[in-house]
Amino acid sequence: MIAVTGANGQLGKLVIAELLQSTPAASIVAAVRNPESAAELKSLGIHIRQADYTKPETLTAAFADVKKLLLISSSEVGQRLPQHHNVIRAAQQVDVRLLVYTSLLNLDQSTLALANEHRGTEKFIRDSGIPFVMMRNAWYLENHTGQLAAILNNRTMLGAAAEGKFASASRADFAAAAAAVLTSSGHENTIYELAGDHAYTLSEFVAEIASQSGKSIVYKNMLPAEFETALISFGIPAGFAHILANSDAGAAQGHLNSTSCDLHDLIGRNTTTLADAIRAAFPA
Ligand SMILES: NC(=O)c1ccc[n+]([C@@H]2O[C@H](COP(=O)([O-])OP(=O)(O)OC[C@H]3O[C@@H](n4cnc5c(N)ncnc54)[C@H](OP(=O)(O)O)[C@@H]3O)[C@@H](O)[C@H]2O)c1
């Protein structure tokens, strides 16, 4: 049995869809915080089990006959270490044979604030003795294309990444890589640095939007503290604004860039291009 945590999330749903290409629905567990929100997954014929990272008893029950487990990192930044620890302990108790974790690109050198919880989680996983695979994901293209409507509206993108490059890929690319690891052999105790084939700066990102829209769009680079203040003024919660500004500052130092071919090799195809991602995100 293969289980995917956070299966109601955007990445989780894509992983389940990929798994179904090669794995019978009866061998897949969608481990979700709220089973009542999993009607879409249930219609696929897979097992739906409650798995709340904050409730250890749900985790051991959800993973009962699971041999391969994908732990999709929690979206509750700041709470993730104890939550992930609960998942890893439960996996140990039920004798999971492969624990796959969605970590962060360039984790060994990363200065991003987000890196700390991933480092702690990777350590828990290593210390657990469970064979592991670290899927060190780059930035999602969707983190940037999700801003498309606002950028088109304002003709400006704000950021603090300067000329730092993002070797981003789509959630679908990362999902395909996770499914490949879960459905093939020989990945035990491997770290994959998962990056898109072509990195871009935020100036190049807006240039592509300008080219596709025929509108003139500029990228305005700010100091991280200024960018954080601007995000808060737009109504973004302070903690999240700090993470976004800090991540851009890390990107400026190259921490979200990589020339690793691990993602391309795992999925056996080119990763989603910036042009295609922007085209797909354009308002209809
Ligand atoms: N590489 C990147 O650029 C990037 C960007 C954003 C996030 N991430 C990380 O990648 C993860 C997956 O991304 P995504 O886009 O799929 O995020 P998402 O759509 O927000 O999904 C996150 C999932 O985590 C689940 N979750 C949160 N707290 C939980 C808990 N206490 N117990 C069980 N499940 C819990 C959520 O459950 P519910 O459905 O019940 O809310 C949701 O299904 C994120 O959680 C985050 O750690 C990476």
C-alpha cells in the first residue's frame, strides 16, 4: 500500500492522479486531515483515511498496512517540526519501508527561513532508521504565476530577489517525480535536488508576461524589509510576508537556483517551461 499525506492539497491531488496511472486505486491511501473534504478523492476509488499531523492516533491508524509513505510537508509553517515528528514516529511504529519527504532545494546551504523546519525534519527522518528519499523541491512556478492577474492589473511586479534565478518547476512536475519514486525501485536513502530545466530571474518572468500580453510590465526590486512592509500593506499576514521577503532575499543569493537534472531524469521529460506556465495561468 502507498500512502500520501496532505492528499487534499494541491500537490497531494496531483500525486494521487499520477499514481493512478500505474497503480490500482485499491493500493493507494489518501491520508487527509478532513475525510469529509475528500469527496473528489473518494470518487477515484482510493482509500480515504484521516491523518491529522497534530493527532498521532490518527496517523498510526492511517498508515496501518502502508509500506511506502509520501509525507507532504505541512502548510502550517512554524508548527511543522512537531507535526512531521508525529508522522515519522507513526511511520516507525507501523514499519513503513520507505519514507519520501518533500523538502527544500539546496537544503545543505540554504539561508531561507523555511529551511530550518526542513533540516529538522530531514534529521528526524534519518534518525528514525526508515529508508528515506528526500525530494528537495525548488520553488513552484505557480508561486509566481499565481500573481499574474495582479501583475497584469498593476503593470508591475514587486519583489526582493534582484537578479537571483529561480529554477522553478510546476507542481505537476514535482508530483510526477514523487509518483515515480513511489512506484519504482532503487531510491532508498537518496537525496534528489529537484529543479526546473531553465531558471529565470523575476525580470525575465515579467518580460515573458509582457511578451505574451503585449503590455509593458516592469519588475520593481526592493530591499527585503521594504518588500515585507509592502506585502503587509496589501493585507498579507506579517508572518507570511516575512517568509516571502526572506525567500526572495535567499533567491537573490542563489539559494533557489540549481542546475541539477534530478527532476528531469525522474520524470523522463522536460520540466514545464516558464512560457507554458504563464500561458496556462492567463485569465481566460
Ligand atoms: N516548493 C514550493 O514552492 C512550495 C510552495 C508552497 C508550499 N510548499 C510546501 O509544499 C507543501 C505542499 O504544497 P501544496 O501546494 O500542496 O500546499 P497546500 O495546497 O496548501 O496543501 C497543504 C496540505 O497540507 C495539509 N495539512 C496542513 N496541516 C495539516 C495537518 N495538521 N494535518 C494534516 N494535513 C495538514 C493540508 O490539509 P487540508 O487540506 O486539510 O488543509 C493540505 O492538504 C506545502 O504544505 C508546503 O509545505 C512548497
